[in-house]
Amino acid sequence: MKAIVFIEKNPVTGKLRNVSIELTHKAYTLSNPFKGEVVGVFAGDALPGNTDELFRFGMSRLLYFIDARLKHLHSIAFKHTFVEMIRSEEPDIVLFGATHTGRDIAPLIASSLKTGLTADCTQLYIEDYKNKGKILYQVRPAFGGNILATIITPDHRPMMASVREGVMLLPEERLNHPVKMEPFTIDFNESWVKSEFLSVIPKVKKVDFGSANIIISGGAGVGSAENFRLIRDLANALKGEVGASRAAVDFGFAEKDHQIGQTGSVVRPMLYIACGISGQIQHRAGMEESQKIIAINKDPEAPIFNIAHMGIVGDLNEIIPVMLRYLKEEG
Amino acid sequence: MKKIVVLAKQVPDTANITGNAMKEDGTVNRAALPAIFNPEDLNALEMALTIKDKIGGEVIVITMGPPKAAEILKHSLYMGADHVMLITDRKFAAADTLATSFVLAETIRQFGEVDLVLAGRQAIDGDTAQVGPQVADKIGFNQITYVSALKEFDDNYLIVERDGEVQTEVIKTGYPALLTITSQVNTPRYPNCRRMLQYFRADVKDNFSNSELSTAVANGWVIPTYSLDDLKLDEERCGLKGSPTKVHKIKSIMLKGGDLKIYGTGQTDIKQLVRDIMKVYVEVH
């Protein structure tokens, strides 16, 4: 069971994206019981600064192709490069981070290789399938997160899947694989470069869910962009981060960067306070692993109360100001 | 004059699952969900119409789905599409993204020189974001995904912004190209009143009686449908047969009851809640 992992660099920091490390470890746990190996593939204008990290989480080799023309996301050029790398390795499995880059290139590669690709998997495991030997079972939410579908690619290779950042967890322990970097040569065709990148503007990161222990989120029930200030005030008082449901973002109460859920970020803080969020599955997919969940909602039947540990049934616009006052008193 | 194809999909409204749409066992009652125009496909159609309005051209909306999907094509006509096509055949059922993109790409190829293909970034029922790129691969167009703004365009090029997660990329491309569009790009226009009057009877051929049909054809009310045979496609590459991925099993997500402590809304209750929150707060800070 040989697995390839698409290795991605954060173009702003020049370091590996976390999802690349997470998937290296996942690929290792999938392939190692069957004496497989994990091979990374990277293409870009320069290697990520911390590629050694990959070998501590189970990578055996890293194939790389460096070319100045790959500084930007020239989708067609990346596709050709990775298709050649994959063909040369003949893996059983290929994993991608479901980032805006991975989701751009992976479907092109699957189309070229005429194989299956399963997006945004939340679980991956290997089991026997009929008489076809061991295959990859790919579990993903679909239908707005209301169902969990297990998808298989029984007759085609490689079996390709993407996984979002933060979904697969890293272990405490480190491995000690020797660092093996293998340059890959391809005959780069100028016609693969079809776009011109006029400028690139780094985004100012407004939201940092990764290091937030406390997240306070608002939903449609907040009522207005003005009322959403209460959510920010509560977040300030608790030194937490501000989250929002898709509805709150769609209504313009909060910016898209704050969105939590199947189509936003996946978070698992120590404490999650859901204010005016009904708890549709699409939202829960992004937060239900939180250690403690507090729900404030007017509707006692709101599904959020089914997963909450603490709850208040009432109007958040009355309750939060009282909470803020007591928080001040408690210091 | 540009020939612009918009790829659209009719989807269940998964974003608005209300209490009524939940069954007793906590799973979703799909039948209770309305079918809607996939939201980001509306943004794609709006972009196509914006380009047409300025530099001229022809906007063709293509969807693959059951006959009911003609509803979104009718809406496209209301908004200003010049032509619509419904690709429908039982043999296309259960297609994954590879088989779907094969059919869409073949359709685009067969209907002549296309300059631009626009599609929503992803459909809200599957959320895969794969069909657009897989069409681009098959028709050999340049691809830009996650387009978040249309900055500038003329007969020779387009300049768009792409949402690259950690950065915004300003990209120039010539034609032909395929772009996938996010909701940030624009606000889709309302249906045009005159066009609504013109097309309110638009439907697939089977829904007209024989006596009505000639009037319907004369008025442009018949939404053209294309089957596997019409498109002369290889059945092995369509529908379930042409799909490398198979659904092994489906599990409806049930709402599970947890240990829930409910606080009252009195001052002392809220004070107690704040104290309980502070316990967690002290642990983490």
C-alpha cells in the first residue's frame, strides 16, 4: 500500500502547511501496517523551509520539482507535473489537502488519470472489499453535512482523496525516518503557463482559530450586524476568537473568515459558546468536537441543545449584556 | 462577441434545513427540502450576463439532471440567458464528478467554439468543487478557481481576483478559459419582467400537449433536452458505469442527546453560568 501525499507550502510564510504534515501522518498510519511507504510530492519555486518535519511523521521520500515558473498557481503546469510524478511512482493512494490549491489541482489530476477523487474526507481507513483485496474507505459528509457517505474506488488506481486542514490529528510521538530528498525532472512545456499573475496581496489574517481555546460564535439569531458586536464583546472579555455560522455570514453580520462549519473552518476549542445558532448539521460539522459547548438560543427545540453541555433558553441580546457585567465583576 | 457557457445545477436547499425538514428520528427529510438554483451558479450566470452586456455575446446555460431541473433553466431565461440545454437521461444517473464532467465537456465540445465557461465554485449538496476543474481538463481550457472578483475584461482578456486562502491573487487570462465563481463576485440580478412574461410557459417538450406544441415552439418555450443518444456518448463513461467512485454506504446523521445543564434566565442563573465559564477560562489562560 504505497501512498503519495501532495505537499503544500504556505506562500506567505514559506513553510509547510499543517495539512501536509497531518496527511503525511495519516498516510503513514494507512500504509505502514501493509509495509507500504509514504512518498511526498512537491512542486514550486522553492522548497518549503521545514521539509525535515515530514520525515518525523512517517514520510519515506520527498520528490520535488523546483522551477521559477511554478511560483504561482498555474493549474495546468502543476497538473502535468504531478501526473508525471504519480505515474512514475504508481501509488495505491494519493492524498491532498482540501485547500484552495489542493481543490484546484486534485480534480485536474483525477480527470487526467481517469480515477476517483473523494473530496473533504473526515475519515480514511483500509479494509478488504469483496475479492478486490484491500482498498481505501473514504468517509465524507454530504448533503450539507446531513449524511455521512462512505465512498470507495474499487476498480481504479490510484484512489484519491482530499482532507481539510485540522481534521486529521497529529500524534505526540515523532518518528525518525532519514531525510530522503529526490529531485524529479520533467520536460516543462511553456504552453502549460496560461495565466499571468499581475499581483499577489497577502491577506491580513483576522481570524486565528488554530490557537484559540475559546470561541464565541454568533448565528442568524443574533439578528443584525449591530447586535453582532455583543459576540465580539464577549469574545474580548474571554480573550477568545469570534466565530460565525454560515447564516450569519450570509446575512452580512460577520466576515467570511469567521465562518465555522462544513464550508468554513473546523475548530475544536476547549470552550465553544454558540449564540443564536440553531445548530444545523452544516455548522455542527465544524465545531462538535469542542470540549465544552454552551448554547444560548431562544428556541428550546434548537438542535444545538442536543450537543451542548450547558444552555440558556432566552434572548442573547438580553443575556449577553448581563454576562458581560458579571464577567467584569468576576475580573 | 463571446460565446459563454454557464454550468448550473439544481440542488436541494441544504442550507435552510428547518425544523419541518427534520424527521422524528433526527434525520433530514429530503422530500421536504425545496430544490433551488445552486447559489454560486447564479453568480456564474450573473458574471456571464455582465460580460455579454458589455462586450456582446451569447450566454448558454447547461444543466444535467432530471426533467425537473428545467426549473433553473427557466429561471436562467428570466435572467437573460440566450439559450438553455437540459441534459437528461436515466443513463446519466448516479454519475460521480468524473462521469458528470465527461458529459458536460462533451456537450460543450459538440456545440462549437466556446470562449468562456463559468461555473459556481461548488454545489451545496455535494460541496466537492470538482466538476468545474474536471471539465476544464477535458476541454483543455485554462482554469482559474475560487474567483472572487471580476476586475476588468474585453474581447481579448479577463482580469480576475482569486481567493487563494492566505493571499488574494490578481490574474489575467486570455480566452478560452474556465472559471469557477464564488458568491463574493457579484449579486445575481432579479428576473427581468419582460422576459418572465415571455418565458413563463417555458418547459420541456413532454409537458406540452400535442395541440400546444406548435405554439410553444413558435414562442421559444420549449426547453431543449439532450439524451445520451442525442449526444452520441459512450455509455461506459457516463452515469454509474463511468464513475470510478461508488457510494459504499450512507448514514444519516442523527442528533444525539448529551448531558445538558440548562440555566434559567434570572440574574443569579446567569451569574452561575459566568462562574462556570470562568472555571474553563482559568484552565486555559
